[in-house]
Amino acid sequence: MRTYNYCPLLVNRFNYSVKAFLFLFISFLIVSCQPEKKTEPSGYSQVFMPVLDTVSALFGTDRVERGLHYLDSAMSRINNPNVDDKFRALGFHFIYWEKTKGDYQKALLYADTMLVVANKSGSQKDYQSNYVEANMALGDAYFSMQKYNDAYLHYFQGFRIGKNYLNNGALSDYSYRMGMILYKMGHYRLAAGYFKESYRFSFPTRDKFADFYRNQEVLDNIALSYKHNGELDSAMFYFTKTLQFINQNGPQYKDRPRMIEMARGVVYGNQAEVLIIKGDKKEATGLLQKSIAINLQKGNDNRDAELAEIKLAQIYYDSNANEQLKNLLTALLSQLDSIKNNDAEADWNRLMSGYYLRKKDFEVSRAYLQTYITERDSSIKKLNLLKESDVNQQLDSFEKQYLIDNLRGHNKVEQRYLYAAIACALMAMVIVLLVFRNWKRSKRDIKIVNALNQRVSMQKVDLEKTLEELKASILEKDRILRAVAHDLRNPVGGIAALTLAMEDDDFTPEQRELITIIRETSNDTLELISELLEVTNDGKSRLKKELVDINAVVGKSVELLRFKAAEKDQHIELILLLEPEEIMISREKIWRVLSNLISNAIKFSPRGATIRVGITDHKKEVEISVKDDGIGVPEKMQAEIFNMFTEAKRPGTAGEKSFGLGLSISKQIVEHHNGKIWVESKPGEGSLFCISLPKPASGKVNPSKMQQTNALTT
């Protein structure tokens, strides 16, 4: 098991350079997830960012002292570093003295200064994150000094902020520390629960590798807790899950292969312990040898390799492989001389005592045994001090004290509310007096208001009369417009017919051109007259609906207009529904809408273009679309093209006339069918016109009543 951030509670040892490296990552975790409470800028200054990157790289590659010297030199050259810059610099000093040097008293001074600086944070976000991190650092320092009550207090302070502000980073760190404490105290089942909470509260940050390394470590800790609790199958399950997590996520961090291999090596060694308990010493030996080969390399987790060597030596001892045992212990001794490891040294002395006992060299065996007992008693004494501290009782006391402080605060607030209520009562009396005085004045004002209401009522009657006259005027206008359009239709149609009859006569080119102009003008006039009649008739006509196969209506509309598209060498693509779908519509009116949309697509598309007509079946409606690659509709005109007599009209690509009535009529027809019509377009990229028509409600259509009549209103 390895530490994360700067937690001092190690189960299995982890290389200090790696611990420092992880500390740099965890420093960012809490900062990245808090909600902003203020708007002022926060975070590291631009001049500090490259310093942070350089120091992080040096700490992460076991050049801690060099990194610290560089940090101090760089900070002396930064003018007015901000609060976050100072806080992070103090954090580097804390990890140096707490982890690298083991000077917990000096580390405590830096942690205390971190808390002072955190209280000066400008934004609410920075205050929360820095306050939590400083309290966790203080807790770690006190814990290393075996001042457990002080440690629990600061852990609780960090947890309280994390809980109140939904800071998952703080909750994850707190759960991790509680898991480590309970693990050391021998409460392995509870420790596993806390580690699972830490894993659950983990959250993605901007440093993905830190997230990955933290999660694989916590999974390994869960497995170790189960192993010590005697739940070997659960332990092996989580060890396997840890390796799967490393294998699945590790390849994306190709720039950190050593750290990923180190993580695997630690898990191999821990897996071997389970296999030893199960009696599978052969497979355990293979895993231990793999673990040692990885972490015994220079710069890797040599302390974990030493612990793995102790486990392997125990297997040799139990198997009476005395020569292999002696060779391994001799090699391990030279390693312990350069890399101090109290846990490994104690077991080394125990195994050496056993080796010489088998050799019947009782004097040497007794000396090693005495050293082992001394070191073991020292460890037991420290562990007993930890077990004597009731962490649950301490945390419960802190929680109760926190509630008491809150109640005191609430009492003060309630007193303020009481004073405010008295003030409000006095103000209410004044208000009552003012209301009484104003009531007398209001009686006079009511008379004035009544007189004004009478005038408003008279104006309302006048407005209603004017509205009725306006409606009559509109009807008269429609009647006149319809009569004029109807009377013009026959003579204009006759003119168009005469021009067709004159095509075979012998005329000069100039005369033929004039005849063509007359014919085209007559046709345009006939189209305008038809649309005017459509506008005036829709307000009076009744809409006859029937169940119609939408494939048939759309297909017929396309077939009738293919010849018109062929005049401009255009092609119409048609996509129908795979299965027939009947909807309740007016066949004639919907045909009119489709004819308008397809005619517009032909009119505003260039020669040789393709027009796409399709039907889409939705759950409660049918959508018909007409797509062209023409000139498109500018965004500012899209809201106007469905208005009657709109100014948003343009000639077609071949000079075709546009009267601005077709889309208005189409919109009116679609809305009377309880449908919708809209356009999506960009100039030069074509247009997409869509209409959606509702399907009949299931089971509500009576086949014997295939038609229904609805009055249309304009």
C-alpha cells in the first residue's frame, strides 16, 4: 500500500521520489473542483507557472533538494507572488521536511504557515481548497509526531469543509486517511470501507495520470485490508482488479513506464502474500521474484523490493532452502545499509536468528533475536499508542462540538431576528397610521377613478364598433379582390391562348419575341390571380379531411412537377416510406402545399440541380422535406417569407416571377391541419423546407367516417 498526497501512514513502503511526485499532483485536485463564490481572478500567477512545472519535475525524479533550492531562488526573484504561489511553495517545503527528511517538527511549522496563508485566500474557491489542504498537512504532521488527538482534529476540519461545500477531493483524502488509521489499528473491515469511499469520491482532474495512480493505489489498499481480515478471495479479487486497472489505463501514459511498472511490482508482492497463506508457495515465489526484479532497480521503489525480499526469504526459510536463504539475506543486508527500512530490518534479524539457530550457532542466533525483539517492541509500542486513541470517539466529540458552536451561532442569529421583529412591529404601527390617513384620501380618489372608468368604458364601446366595421371592410375587400381576380382570369387566359395560336404564323423574330413576352406575362398574371383566389377562398372554404396514404400524395406531386424540373434540366429524387402510412388530411390542400414547395425549389435552383423530396415517419407525426441546392434564404428574410404580400421575394434563377403568396398559403393550410412548417437555409448553400403533419390518434378514427369538415379562419 502506498500513500497519496502527504499521508504518513504507510502499510508497505513506497519510494520517496514517487510520494513527492504524487504530492505534486494531489495539490491540484482540490483546487479544480470547487464552485466559485467570487468573481475576482484566482490561481497561480503566470510567472509562477513555469517555476511550478520545473520543481514538480525535479521532485518527481528524486531530485528533491535540487528542486527545493531552485524553488527558493525563483521565489526570491518573483515580485509580489500571490497567495496561491506562496501556498504552493510552502507545500513543497512541507513535503521535503515531512517525507524526505522526516523532521516532523519543522514540517509542522510549514503546515501551520500554510494554514495562515490559506486564510488570506482571495476567492471562496481558493479559501476552501487551500484550507482543506493545510488542515490535511497539519493532521499528517501531528500524526507522524504521534499526537493523534491534534491530528484527528485537523482531519475533521478538512472533512467538514469538504462535506459542507461538496468537495469530493477533500472527502476522498479524508476517507483515505481514516482508512489508513483504522488499518494501522487493526480494524481491517472498517478500513476497507473507508478505502472504498475514497475510491467512490475520486473525481477527474486536469492531471489524468494523478487520477489513474491514485485509483490503482486505493484498489490495492482495499485488497490488503481484506487480506489482513482473512477474506482471501476478496483480497485476490481486488488485487486482480488493480492489475486490470493498471493494464487497461497504463498504456496511455507512455512517458511514465517506470512508475507504472513500479505499481505492478507492488501488487505482485502483495498478491504473493495471499498465495503464501493459501499454501501456493511456488506461484508466490514467481510473483515475488517479478516484484523484486522491478522495484530493486535504481530509482524504483527499493523499500518495497526489500519487503518482497523478506517475504521470499521467509519462503526459503520455511522450505529449508538454507543456502538460498543465506544468499538472499546477505544481499539484502547491503541494500539495508544504503536504504533504511525499519520493517524489513526487524524481519531480517528474525530470519538471520533462525538461520543460525539451524546452524546451531546459538550465540549469534541469540544476538540477532535480541535485535529483532528490540525493534519489534519499538514498533508495538508505537502501535499501542495509536490503538489507545479512539478515533471514532474523537471524531464524534469534534462533531458534537461543531454542532454546539453552530447552535451558539444560531442563538445569536435568533437574537438579531428578535430585535429585527421588534423594529418591524414599531414600523408596522407607523404604517397603520399612514394607511388610515391615506384611506381618507383614497375615498376622494375613488370618485375620480370611477369617472375615468366610465370614460374608458365608452372608449371600449367605440373600439368594438370600429373593430366590427374593420371586419366588414376586410370582408368587402376580399369580395372585391375575388371578383376582380375572377373577372380578370378569363380575358388574361384568352390572351395566353391567343399567343399559343399565333406560334405557327409567319412573324419576324422581333414579333415572336414580343409574342413570347405577352405569353409569359399572361401566365405570370394567371398564376398571381390563382394565388389571390386561393387567399380569398381559404378564409371561407371548409377543409375536407380524409385518410390518405401520404406516399401517394407526395409521389403524385413529384410526378406532376418532374416536367417542370426538366425544363431546367433538373432532377427530383424521391424517398418514400417503406410502408404505407395514412393520415387525416385534405388531399387537395396538402397537394397545393407540396406543389408550392417543390415549385419554389425548381424556381430557385440552378440548371442541372438535384431536388430531394423525402418522407420521415416519427412516432406521432409524419415529416415531409424538400431540399434544394439553390440560392438559399438569408437569415433576416427567413422570418418574413411566410407572411402574406411579403417584401422578401426574389426572382428565380431563370428570371421566374415571385409574388410572395405561395408560402403564406402553405403555412395557412399546414396550420389548419394542426401541423408545422419551417425552413433551414444558408445563402448559397440551398434551403430545406419541412412540414410535419400529425398522425391520427390510435383507435380514434372511425372507418365509416372517412371525412370530417373543419372551418378555416384566416
